[in-house]
Amino acid sequence: MTESNHNDLIEHLCRNMAISNADAERLIDEVVNYFQELPDAYIRRRHREMQLQGQSNAEIFAALKTELPTRVFPAAERSDRQIRRIVYG
């Protein structure tokens, strides 16, 4: 997918960053995936990451409410209850 759709970008990255075509393709794929992540998936991923760091749910929910408006996706403000329902169903 990346190679046929982004040849000019791949060439630009290879030329300016001294990376291989394969590395440039992986880089583009990572960036595209990053920007395609939906709010609910982001909440679940970040909850797992912060939980592994030993943070409490109260700390995690407060952090998520601060982080969501800074993300590229359009995310409405979420309450603790809404975040909890996304994480736990």
C-alpha cells in the first residue's frame, strides 16, 4: 500500500534522512496508523500503558481527559464514567 501511494514521500525520506526504502515505508505506515487511531482505541491503549506504569484509575482518567483534546482526532470531552465504560465495557 505505502509504496504505490507514497513513492515521492519515500524517496524524499530516503534522500533526506539516509534511511532505506523499507524503513521509509515502515515510518510512513506508523505515522498513518498513529493518525487513524480512533478515540476509543486511544483510550484503551493509553489506559493499559498507564496501568502498567502503576497509575490508579483516578490518575489515568484525569490524564486521559487532559490528553484527548490535544489529539488529532475530533474527540468530545469525556467524563470518568464514559472513559470507564470504554475501558471496561
